[in-house]
Amino acid sequence: MPTGVSVGVVANPASGRDIRRLVSGASVFGNADKAGMVFRLMSGLGAAGVERVLMMPATDGLSSTLHRQLHAHARRPPGPAAAPLPVLEELPLRLSRTADDTTRAVAMMRAAGVAAIVVLGGDGTHRVVAKGCGDVPLCALSTGTNNVFPEMRETTVAGLATGLVACGRVPAAIALRREGALAVERDGAEPDLALVDVAVTAERFVGARAIWTGAGVSELAVTFADPGAVGLSSIAGLLQPLERGAGRGVHVRFAADARDAALTLAVPIAPGLVAPVHVASHRAIGPGEPVELPAAGGSLALDGEREIERGTGERVTLRLVPGPLTIDVDAVMREAARTGATRMQRAGS
């Protein structure tokens, strides 16, 4: 078994199945697209010196398509000074098609000593990985719907940047950013975690999980507020913009009726869907500051998906806490340009 630098890869095939693709103009990432993204990712990782990729098994054609691409690549004549691709190892994991698959895969990657984990998925997939990755840095790449936490990037460059970090060719102090997170504390339950936002909804059941309208949402807390985002967190961004990693968050309360609102915003709730949102109040929240939610029945949506069903009278407290480390691809590539980290030696030198 290779003993060099290893990187983990989580490519979630389920991130392409989201009700928001039916009710709005959201785009679709097929598994052939994701397989191509992983192949290009491996090219970048290999060029930076990564020798092994540990990948969570994937169903729905992603894995088989990727292996066909790797087989075709191996049969091509090598290009001039082309870096070899890392060895791909799929984790010995029997899939249950639940979030537990991702949780177990991340635990196996940590036990194997990966230097970084690349995640291809939506906010929900990244949330699951973040809950178990500890201080293993993440490269967060978007393939889902309404994404705020991961970024849409060409995976060749993302792989190169991740590899430079994993191989120690760009220092962590420049490459990594500590994200914020929201701890969700409930009586008699293990604390949960959200990377972007927690929304209080009147819906009693999680149902289709994804939230694609602002109807029935009474409160919202966010870890950062980007006015250029799509989804619930963009409400906070339009009220009080806040950069990610700033160590502060925003708490918003909504009015059920426009007559009770301090202001009404036109908000891009989902791709192709702009809706009016009635805002009663908003304020900044600091690290560790408790946000006590009203003891009302309904459900809590974490990072855009209803996850927790609440009984009437159940106490819930939100706190802004340190989240995972993420790789700042732009910062890595700027430093690589400055130091010449990607320069190749001349032949014979």
C-alpha cells in the first residue's frame, strides 16, 4: 500500500436529487459530471505530489464512470513530464444510502491519516463531513442546490491547491480558514451542528426536508451573511453583510404579516425564485452568545434542510462556535505564484 501523502474524497451522488430542482430553476449535476470532476481533481492532486486518494464508495454510476475514465487514461501514451495520477482506493464500506455512509467514510479517512478531505456535494453533505472531520482541512466544492458553504470551482485547480496544502508546500497559516458554525442544543439530545444557517419553521414534520420558500419561517440564525448568495442566508446578507470566518453571526426574526414588518425584502430563496420576506428585526450575535428559540412546536432546518422535529415546549439554544478548517483555494494559488511552488525543473537540471 502506498505510504505517501493521502487525500480523502467524498462525492455524494444523492446531492443531485433535491425537490428544489422540481419547484425552481435549479441546475442538475449528473453523476457523469461528478465522475469527471473527480478525475480532474485527481490530476491536480497528482501534480502537487499526492500519491493516494481514499474515496467513499459511490453508487448510481459515479464510481463506474470514474473507473472507465481512469482506465482510458492509463492506456494513453504519457505526455511530456506528466505527473502520475494518485492511486485510487475505494473505502471498504457497505452503503446504506443514508448520511451515516458519509459519517463512517470520514471516520475511516481520519483513521488512515489523510492530510485533507475534498467534498463534492451540497451544504447538507458538507455539514455531515464537518461534524466528523475534526481539524482535517476540507476543500469544499459545490455540486448541490442552493449552496452557500461550498464553492463552484474547476476541480483541476482545486485539486492542485489541495495537494499543495496536503504536501506542505503552502503553509497552513496562509492556506486555511477557520469557519464558523452554529451549535444546536436541545434538552435531552446530542448537540447538532449547522455550517451556514438554522431556520425555525412551523412545519411539524421534516417531509421533503429542503426549504424552497420563506413561508412559515419565523427565525433565522446564520454564521455569515453574503448578499450575493441564494437561499435563506441571503436574507441576512441583504440586511447585514458579514464575511465568513469573521467570528460573528446574524439573528433575524420575521413577521407573519407585512403590516407587522419593519421592512420587506425581495429575496432569491432558490435558483429562479425571488420571493417577498417580511423582516421584524435583526441583530449581530457574537461567539458563544446564546440565542434562545421560542418553545413552540414545528421543525428546525439546518443548512436549508429540515432536520429536527420539535415538540411544543421543547427548549432549543443556538450558539456560534468554531467550525471546520477549509482550504482557501485562491489564497493557496496566490502563494504558489509568489513562491514558485508549481514551477517545474528544466530537463537535465
